[in-house]
Amino acid sequence: SIFLVTASSLVRGGEPETLCAQVHGPPEPVNLTVALEADSSWTVLLEEDVTGDFYRCLSFQVPAVRSRTVATIHVTVQRGDASISKKTKIRIERPAFIHLIQTDKPVYKPGQTVQFRIVSMDVYFVPVDRVDPNSNRIAQWLDKRVAGGILDLSHPVIPEAARGRYTITASTDQGEQISHRFDIKEYVLPKYEVKVHLPRVISILDQETSMRKCPLFKYKSQTTLRFMVSHASFCLSVFPASVNKGEFSISLRQVTGLAPFAQVVVYTVMPGGEAVADSHDFPVQLCLNNKVSLKFSSLQELPAGRTTLRLQAHPGSLCSVRAVDLSVLLLQREQELTVASVRRRVDDNSPDIEGAMMLGKEEVGKKETVRTFFPETWIWDLVPVGDGGSVDVEKTVPDTVTKWAAGAFCVSPAGFGVAPNAELTAFQPFFVSLTLPYSVIRGEVFTLKATVFNYLSKCIMVKRRRDLNGRTFSWVLTPTSLGRVDVKVGAEALRTDLLCGNEVAVVPEAGRVDTVVRSLLVEAEGTPQMVSHNALLCPAGERSLTTSVEPEAPPGAIRWTSASTGDLMGRAMKNLDRLLAMPYGCGEQNMVLFAPNVFILNYLRSTNQLTEEVQSRATRFLKAGYQRELTYKHDDGSFSAFGKSDESGNTWLTSFVMKSFGGARPYIFVNDAHIGDARRWLSSLQRPDGCVRSVGRLLHNGMKGGVSDDVSLTAYIAAALLELDANATDPMVQGCLTCLKEAMSGQLENLYTSALMSYTFALAGDVEAKSDLLARLHQNRAGASGKGPDSLEVEMSSYVLLALLSGPAVPGFGLDYSSGIVRWLVQQQNPYGGFSSTQDTVVALQALAKYGAATYSKEGVTTVTVTSLGGPSWEFRVDGSNRLLYQEEELSEVPGEYSLRARGQSCVLAQVSMHYNVPPPPDFSTFNVSTSVMPKCNISRPQLVLFVHVRYQGRREETNMVIINVKLLSGFILDQSSLELSDRSVKRVDVEEGFINVYLDGVQRTKVLSVTVEEDVAVRNLKPAVVKVYDYYQTSKMFNDVLELC
């Protein structure tokens, strides 16, 4: 007799499998037993008494496994006392899942947001809940559950992001990993694509063949194309053979369940008992259970017009819908999501799924009243499908004249489905384009040009208000009012009997009128200034002040405002993105966009005032600042102001970044490796006496005191380490404290160092050292000079306040003493809630947040009344519901006399601010700057080579970091190629709208810089532009000059 058992050699744990058993011609009854042995466990799959020919197939459940396992199938045939046993091995794999990653487009510009989705499903295309996609180490998302099968995430890319290829990596709790790549680069979208059509077959006898080249333009255009034809050769080998064969047919049902491949095994038993077998795989078309379709209500629509996207899928589906400008896909191809591409993801022989699938969809934007919305991704929506199995998505077509490609995939309990792409052409018969500068100075004259572009193949007649020829019209404008001015130009196609050339002008059925509005900034003459008067008004508090007009300010260029908030942090919280009226272009300045968010979040959380809106806004700044700061990191783990363009890391900045990253960990993802790398680098700089030596250029000259640079740095680093983990027994911290105590025993005359050390010893819990330092500082407190405070005085006062609020209290230095410092500090704040520079802003806000948390009370209602002696009055009501609100009103009586009075039960922060413009003051005390220009007029776009001469006239050998701020002449733009500066002292050049900021390491005596600007829009009667140079840490050390044409 013959017995045969067949089963798959590769199975997946937890899934049903089929086993077939056959017994042929038993001479007498036998007992057949089939058992599965896996992980030392036996499972009987079949036990049968067989009396004749027997054949049966049965389904069994494969045991679940956590890793690849080799199991054994045992077969035993028992006849009386005799038995025959055979066994064979099979491999059990973990359950297989398919994970796909889709980005909203394949390529991004720096500063854009990467949006991506992850979908998880099993091999039967049923969505599953899996845990934990982790992105690349710029950002991280932990323990994210894929609800409904789709996880929707995004990540903003900073404008300074390095160009290149980035990777999104997702890993599951089962150890599966997938990745998806996208590019970040500067690009311009292509305006056309070229398709080449060749014959399907070319015979070797053909001497020539034809080829059609089809350039497909997005809109009417002229472009020169160049084609290159290359040659190739192929070698084909043929092997003759003869076989004896026959054939028979097998009918199979429900083969879609076998997709993507079915395997047919044919075996026969030879007369001698030998079994001969063969198998063959054949593809089975994948048929997804969730049928998805996508269709626009029309194939063509006007920009800014309304359209409907009809989406059909299995009832209860959740669908990811995307629509992308086809130009993006021409620029960088991606693998389109289709049934075929999904099929390639399913491979029974490759259970470990790696790599990534990009799902191709496209997005649609929304219409504005004027054409200003030009997205690259138009639609990026998660759309639920109701019980009816369809949903209409109403959208406004963006203003771009292009073709949009839309796609969708859906998941539901019934399974996964993907729709074929649908396309929509956004077509404008004609449109108007305006040419005007970004900004002008009041009184300057410029020419506004409006050009009409016709996409139709025939001529149109456009309505115009002036008798101008051609398709470009112009008007000479002289703005007289300050602020933003809207320039509106419209064009309308007219019906006319006049000939246009040799043909009758046509009127399009749709899109007969196009209107475009552009905003023009009209600025005042001179350089902007701001002054703020602040007061912490407690119950029954009152403050009087006089608003005045600066005699040199241009007419209309003065604005006075009055504001009030019930919280010390209210004003800073409102202006988190502009705490300083200066650029943020280096590794330290970036931290002023980072660190204050941590203090504010900690304060709001400790006082139970943190709302989802505030947290979302603050964490957005934290994420951007974190990502930007990593661009300033060195390979050894240190940080410096300008990253790897500096020779080495900077001791002080590295400790600043280390403690700030540590403080941000409760709110955003921070890779602990960055903190550990910085700590190890700092530790390597500690000397045997415990002091930490200074490495790298110390941009903050205030830390250069009468003792040594190293003592101030050591105090700062010790405080940073204690803020990081509050471990005073750490060997590095202990060494730092030893260094500081040794400095205290000597001549410690530097007030800055003393203030910083008082905070360090407060964190370390050394009450004796803290008390000693506070007593010294109290005896030498400032206040007699009568001069305005600089950054260092704000920092010193803030460190003393932090020391008073940290650790055990010191007799004589209670909250009353602290409140005096707070009153002085708030008087120094600028209108945005910041101070003068990075460090005084960061330290002062940290101290104010700590004081606010210590004195917080949600009870009490206070009314602040602002009264003008000759005019109206305003009231600001502050209570528990609006204490964080920054309330502001503009003062109309200027000049005038005002009084501010508080009545109620709590303290409020009141502020009166003046914003104005003045001509550059002739101040030669510290800096002198002069400018000269060399015109280049005999070229298509006239240029000016600007020479900036900076001279330092102070008493120090060298300044702190210096900023040169150049206001561009109206109508001129920067020639980017002129920024290739070889001078090593020039660390960075930033270009903003209308300004150039040049960062210098410092200035010893003289410095000459050159930069080239070119004329973009002709402007007459040009007003002088201001060139400003200042010390970043002592903004009072500033000089201005004017730039004008000869």
C-alpha cells in the first residue's frame, strides 16, 4: 500500500492552512495519524481508521510564533503490531503584515511641511492596529496607534534644512521596519514634459523607423528642445530540445483568494512505488475587496472655481485622498499606488517586509478672491465614507494653471482598496501679472506694469482704461500713505467687431474677467525705533506719563499704544516668535526662539493654565528650534554659533543648548544622544582643579570678568548640569563647585560672576555660599549711574532673582525683596516682552516665570483705566478667565497726558509703547559706518556694488558679535552670487524681505564688506536706505548711516 501526506513547507503562524492525506490500496485496515510538533508541543491534526482507498484534506490552525520556527509533521501508519513512521520539516513564519508610507509629494523645498501617512494591513488586506511608528531622528513619534488602519503625521522642515535625501523610518512592536525617502532641494516646477512614441516592433530588416516627439506644455509657451538618440545591442541564445508531453485541464474556483500567486503541484506514483512531483507558479490577478473609485465633476475648471470630487468605496471606509500638481511628479517621479504595486508588496517567500511604498495622490487647494494660492499639494484629506458607499468632497481649485492628479486609497473592515488616478485641468483663458517692488519709501515713484498672458489659440480684446498699445500696460504711482496698500488690476475680454490682427477677437465662455490684487508696503523715511514704558501695577497703583512727538520723526510715522495683561508672561507668550527686534540667524540666537517656550510651558503647567492651543503653538516653536539648532552641531557633540563653519565648538553655547534640550524633553522629542554628546564634550574640558576651560570663541564678552573667563563659564556649566538632572553629587558638578569655592576665597570683584555663582550654589543647595554671595551683591547693587540698563544688568538681576527663588530661603531676601527686582525687570522689557539680546531675554524670562509660579493666584479681578486728560479713556478688565490675554488699544491723543490706574485685588502688567522712525543719529561713540556704491549700468539689469565700511572706536580690543543690517533700496534685490564671501570673519548672511543681515565674529578696528544688488523694478526719486551696525550683546552700541545713489 502507499500513503502520502502533502502540506505547505512555508506557513505563517496564527493562520489557517490545509493538509491533505492519501492512502492507496491498504490490504487490511490501518490507523493513520498525522501530528504537528512545534516548540516541544504536539498537536494531532488527523487520526483515522482506514479500510480502503482514502483521501481527505483538512484545515488546521498554525500555532502563533514570535519568531521564525522550524516545526515537524509526523505521519504514522499502524497495522496491528507493525507501524511505519515518516516525518518532514516545515517553516513557520511570524504573521505577515503590509505597511505602506505615503507622503503628500515626493520632493520639498526648505521651510515646507512634510505630511505623511502610514497604513498597516495583513496579507489579506484587512487593516490592523499596530503600535509605534518612529520617524527619523530629527523628530520622533512614540506609541502611536494606527486607528482605523491609517496613521496621519506631519513634520515641518526648517528653512535652513540641509538639502539632500531624508528618510522616514517606521518600526512596529514586532520588529518590522519600513522606510520611505523624500528629497529636500531648491527647485522650479517644470512647465512641460516630453513623451516619445516609438513603433512597438522594429524589424532587423528595417533601414529606418519613425519617432514622434510630443512636448506637452502646461500652458502656451515657447521652449527649445534637444533630443539625443543612443544605440544598444542585444544577444539572444536559443537551445533546441524535444520532450514527450501530454496535457489535461483543471477547473479552479475562487482563485482570487490565491493572489498574487497560486502554485499547482502535480505528483504521480510510479509502479515501483516511487513518487514523482513537479510544481508551477502562475500569477493570479489581485482583486481587492474594497472597490474604490475617484472622479472629478468636470475634466476642466477655472482656477479658483468650485469642483466636486466623487469618492466611492465600501461603506464605513476611511480614505486617504491626495491631489498633487502634475509638475511635481514631472520633477521627481514616485511609485504610483495601484493594485499592481500593492501586489508586489505581497510575497509569501519574503516574510520580512522591508523598503517603502509611496502612495501617489494629489492635493487640491482652495480659491482666494484674488489669485494668490499656488500650492504644490492641493488635497491631503482623510475622508470617511458613510453607509451609502460614496461621498462628495467639495473643493476650490487653486490658482495655478496646471493639471492636478488625484488618487485615493481606503481601508475598512472589508479590506483595502485603491482608486485609479483622476485628473483635473485648471485652465485660465488669460490672466494678468503685475510687476511691482516689495516695498517703497513714501514719496518714491515707481512704474506699475500689468502684463496680459493669453492661453487661447486665438486673439482676444482686453478692456483697458488708458490708450496703451501692446499687451503690457503701465501706470506711474507715487504712494503717499504709510502701511500696506492693495494694488488691484483687472482685465476683461470684450466682444468687439474690430479685427485683432487678421481675425475676429474671441470671448471665452468662462474666465472672461481676471483680477489680481498685490500688496505693496509703503514705509516711512528713516530707521524704525521703539520705546516702551512698563509698570507692574498692584491694587491702587497708578502711573502717569506724557506721549510726545519726536521732532525729527516723519509725519504720520509715530504710533502710541497702551496694553495690559494680568500675567507676567502674557506679553512674551503673545510674541514668542518676535521677542527680539533683531535677526535669529546663528546657533545662539536661535535658542531665544527655543528656551523661553520651555519656561512658559513649565509655568503654565504648574499653574494649571496650559491650554491645548498654547501648547500646540509653543511646541511648534520648540520643534522648529530643535531641528534648526542641530545644524549648528559639530561631530564631537559640541555646538557653536555658526556650526561647522567655526573651527571648534563653543563651551558656553554647548552647555546652553544641553540644558535647553533637557528642559524641552517633556514637550517634544529630543534625542538623548545629543545631550549625552554635549555632556561628554564638556566633561573632557574639565581641569584637575574642577574649572572648565573655555574653548571656541566666546561671543558673550560679559563673561570675561576680573577673575577669569573659566570661573564664569564653570558657574554657568554647573548651573546647566544642575538644571538638567538636579544631581549635586555628580563628579563633574562637584568639581565645578570646588572651582567656584576656590574663586570665592579670593578677590571676586566681578558682579556678573557673583550673580551667576549665587544661582549655581542655590541649585546645589549650598545655603552658606548663596547667602554670602547675595550679601556681597546687595552691598554693590547698581542703580546710581542713572544710565539705561544694558543686557548684563538685566542678566545679573535675573540670576539674583533665580537664586532667591531656588533652594532654601535666605533671611532678609524674601518675596518682598524679589518683587523689587521683578518691578525693575518688567520696566526693561521691550514692547514684545523680550529684552535686548539672547541671554538677557532667556534668563529674565526664566526668572519671571519662576517668580510668577511662586506668587500665582487665580483669584481676583482688576480693572486698569487709561485716561487722557483731554480725550477718551479705556478700561482693561483682567480676571481669571483672561489673565493671559494681551489687551491693546492705540492712543489717539499724541502729544497728550495719560494716567494708568489699577483697581482690584491682583497685580497687572501695564505698558505704553511708541513706534516711530527717525533719521540716523550721528553717534560716533563706539561704531562708525559709511557706505559707497559703484554702479554697473551697461547691462540688462543694472547693478550696484555696495561697499560698507565699519570702524570700531570702542575701548575693548574687539567687540562681541556684530550685526550689519542693510536696508535695500526700493526696487532692488540682492544678487545671490555676490554672497560668496571668503572672509572668515563673515559667518553668515541672511536675506529677508527688503533687508540683508551680515553676521561678523567681531570687529577689531576696521572692516570693509561688499555686496551686489540689482534693479528688479525701476523706482524714481529714491529715498536713502539705512545701514545699521550694532553689537549684539550691547545694542546701545549702535551706529546708522544712509545708503543713497550718487
